[in-house]
Amino acid sequence: MKKKKNNRDGIVFSTDPDFTWETEPVEDAVTLEPARQALRIWLDRKQRGGKEATVIKGFVGTETDLKELAKLLKTKLSVGGAAKDGNIILQGDHRDKVLALLAEAGYTQAKKAGG
């Protein structure tokens, strides 16, 4: 997740001529190893014009690792999709195939969720 560079925690202006802004170091998100990722695989039809989409939620890690996993799944399944907001969205109902691919890749705690 990106943090805005100009976020000053509410400080807008200072009359102190010796004032210097001190920033706290931003910790990089650490990607959990695949065996510790508790991923949930959902089927979603809302706000998609009645079309189905497979949504993988619960990924803990960096945005680049999320995009790499999404690219792997999209390539193996030959479908379109996106990786955003910590979720992977794949076009169509591929829950069983995604579960098998994730287990093959070492994501042992991945489960189907929802109705």
C-alpha cells in the first residue's frame, strides 16, 4: 500500500522558523510465506452485470507479490483479471481450479468461501 508523500498528520503551517519536519520511517509490507497465507476464494456476481468473477481475498504482502500471483493464476487459467486492493479478481467461475493451483504453489491454507 502506498502512503502519500505529503501526508503531514494534520500539520499545515508552522510559525516557528526553526521547525523541521521529521518523518518516521515507513515499514515495507512483508509478504508471508505461501504456507501461512490464509486465502479465501469467493464467487462474486455483484456489480458485474450478472457475470461471474472469482475473487481471492486475504493476501498479506506487497503489491508486487500480489500482482505476480495474479499473473500466475491468469496465465494458468487463460482468463482476464486484475489485482487491486489486496484482492485478485479473475473473470469467470474458476474456484476449483484456483484452489488446485494455489495448493500446487504451496498455499495450503487456501479455502473456498461464500455461498
